[in-house]
Amino acid sequence: MPRVPPAKPALARASAHPRKGSSARTAVGTVLAKPPPRPPKVRKPRKPRPENHIEPSILRPHVFADERLALWSTPFAQSSRKSHASLVPDHQLQILFLTILEAIEPNTRKNYGAGLLRFHQFCDNLRIPEADRMPASEILLSSFIASWAGKVARTTIDNWLAGLAFWHTLNAAPWLGSRILKVTCAASLKLQPPPRPKRPPVTLEHMHALRDGLDLTDAFDAAVYAVACAAFWGCRRLGELVIPSRRAFNDKRHVACRAGVRFEKIPGSAGSYAVFHIPWTKTTHHEGADVILTGNGDATTPERALRHHLNANTNIPDSAPLFAFETANGSWAPMTHQWFLDRCNSIWERAQKPTLTGHCFRIGGATELLLRGTPPDIVATLGSWKSRAFLEYWRKIESILPLFISKSFDQSRLQLVAESVKSFKKKYHV
């Protein structure tokens, strides 16, 4: 269900011409009429949670996690900047600084920022002087990692260290991690806590429960349903279809209405499909990819769901995200990652199904298609997987296949899928 602080948009009924100012039922049953405010020029971070508290310092302003790499400093970084300014003009140094930052993706900056926070919390607790935090000695780095051994996964530790190393590089500081740090990291792998139980994938039963539980005459629910069908049947990452937060739309990263959705007939068949281009993916980067949604005869066929969403939300500007939805007062709001998942999980909870994450759509859809006899080549193409990457993904699919055994699929179908993947391996020599 949407949560839009400080004002939640009222949701329009799914008609081509909703009445302006009309009352509209939201996902939580309240009626509000304010449109979402325009994005501010400066983001303002909220008060940190107790576990994220850090000692106040002029070197570490209260900023978003993805801004810490750029805005958190040290005496070494300040001194280094001054010495370099004697060789290169300050504005050119700033260009270099921002260019290096572009080497990592926004989500990676956020993860790296989390590592910086934990490192400085550790240093604050031990009263480590600011001058000793960069360049950080190998003993300090290893002690930091040892303090978290057995508490977090090795992948988390690796991310934190990568963030600290990048922060040093960004500020032209030497990285002193070597043999002691390497051994400490290896030990942390042995001490890491047991992995969390894997979340089940989205199944066809989940999709049917979603369709039955949503109010498809509601503009917001129509958008939720279209995203779900596109993510599941199109084997797409959720981040390729929705935006991270209400103010985070970037037309170089996120698909907009002007992307030009096309509905086509399948030659020599009565079937049809929809296609639209997304400007960026994790694997192709700025080349993007075409999302293909083919009608499949199921009640949740994605081509029909997308068409319904577009008919339900006609008064959306071309500059808005593709899955934006109309509000009751004639305005609109973007579909965010959290709003989408909150609404899906609220439906599944009522249907007595486990709550899921966004990634569960992609793996669930790929598995469903394979079990229906779709060749692995086609599934890999749909999800923009390269051959080797798809086989790595197949290992994840193998572990969840038993969850799909129902009235529709039996053990013989599993054997057919295994054989088709084996042929796929031979074809691509992987």
C-alpha cells in the first residue's frame, strides 16, 4: 500500500476519464486529495535509527548512505586535496572526483556507504583519532572485520571492505590491507552465521491470488497488477520496472511512458505480444533491453495486464514512469518499489501465502516458463541473461523446483527441464 509522507495521493478509479476531485478509495481505505509534491532539489535524510547512530563530526555530515563516499572526509583527504590543488586546478580535481564516483552504481554506493558507517562506529567506540582512519592501518582494518566475524555474512564483510578501499582510492589514500586482513576475512567465512532460509519464489498460485485480491477498477491496483505480470512473465528485475522512491525517477535508468509500448500480433497465430524498451539493465547497462510480454492463455497473461494498465491510466504525461498511476484529483504518482511490494504482500497475507521480495518474481517466472516447456534459450533472452549467467541462475532454480510440483507439473516435467538445460550447456559450450 502506498506510503507517501507527508501526503498520500488519492487513487483514481480505473477509467479513462476519472472525475477530478472525486472521492477515491486508497489501499488502506482512506481518502486524501493532495497530489504528490514535486521533487525537491535537495534530499533531506531522516533521523537515523538507533543502530545507525554515529558521533557528530564536521567531517561526517548527516547524509544519505549513497552520499557518504563523496561527503565524508578525513584530515588526510583534506590535506591531499590541498596538495593536489597546487598541481591541478580545484575545479579539475572536482571533475576527477565526480568521474571516479561514476565508476560505481548508485545501489553500490549505498552499500559502500553502509560499510563506512560501520567502520566509523567502530572507530568511535575505540576512540580512534581521525588522523588514523585514513589511511587505515592493516591492524585497524583487520580489527574492524574481526569485530563483525560471526555476526554478518562474508558477502557483507566483502562489501564493507570494498567500500572502504574505494573511499581510500577516491581520496588518493594508500590501501594498507594485506596478508593479515586476508586471513581475517578467510576466518570470518568460517565463523559466519548460518544463511537465512531461502524465500519461496512467486508461483502461478501467487499470481492468481494477486489477480483475485486486487481491485482492477482502481488505477493503483491496475498498475500493481501490470508490474507483477511483467516482472513474472517477462523474467525482469523489479528495479527495471519501478523506481526506488517517489523522487528517484531518472529517464536514463527507468522506463517512461514515452518509451512507446507496442502491441503486435504473432505472425501465423492468433496470439499477440507487447514490447517496450527499458533504458538500462544490470548486464547491458545503457544499451538497455526490450521487454517482451507474450500472451499465454493464462488469466494473468502479461500483455493483457499491461494493456489494462494503460487504459486505466491514460492521463499520465509522457515524462512520467511507465507504471505511474492516476490519482483522484486528476494528478498522478509514480509506482515505487516499496508501494508495489507492500500492496502485493498485503494481498498474499490475506490469502495466507508467505510475503516475498521483488527478486522472487524473476526466479519464479523463469521457473514457470521452463516447466511449461519454454526452451532455455528463450527464457535467457527474455530475462537478458547471457548463457553462462543463465546457467549460474539455473543452480538457484534447481533448488526451488520442488516448490512447483503441483497438479500442473510432475516429476517427468522436471526431467524434461533438466534435459533441456543440459542441451543448452552443450550448445554454448559452458
